[in-house]
Amino acid sequence: MWLLGGLVGNQGGIRSAALVGFDLPKRAFVGTATAIGLFVDGARLPVYLMTQHAKIAAVWDWVALATTGAVIGTVLGSHMLQRIPEVWFRRVLAAVLATLGAVMLGRALQS
């Protein structure tokens, strides 16, 4: 499954679908997904820096902007998460995963 996720860029969706099966509270769900993402991206980052350092340096301003946006989004998201009832969190998550699955299936059928 990790190979498929790496090839089509949907590992977050597959990871989320797997985590739904554990019936975690929303804070634990988000925290676990975030920790897994940090470990995966932390393992990839040195490879990208070693093999693509010139290309990364050429777009450093965009990297800095994206990093800043991720930090701000994380802070704002954690505050918003506290306000969302557990039942709505699960409903929205299910809808997003179903939409992702439908889009992927549609694209697979088109090609």
C-alpha cells in the first residue's frame, strides 16, 4: 500500500482511512496522523536535500512561505479542532475520504 501511496500521492488519505478503523478521538486521530506524516516526511527530507538541493534553493522563498503557512495552519487548526463536535469531525472526515476515493476511482476508470 505504501508503494501505491507514494506513486499517486494519496498516502494521507490511505493513512486516514486506516486510522478511522481505530475509532480514535479527534485529537488522537489528528495527532497520530501528524506524527506519522512527520516521520515519513522527516525520512524523505534528507534524500530530497541531497538529490534536489539546487532546485530547492532556487525556490527557497516558496519553501519558506509554505513552511510558514503550514505552521500558521497548524496553530489555527488546533484551535478550530477544539470547537468541532466529535460527531461532525467524523462525518466530515468520512465525506472527505469518500470523495477522495470516488475521485481516484473516476480517474482510474478514465485512463
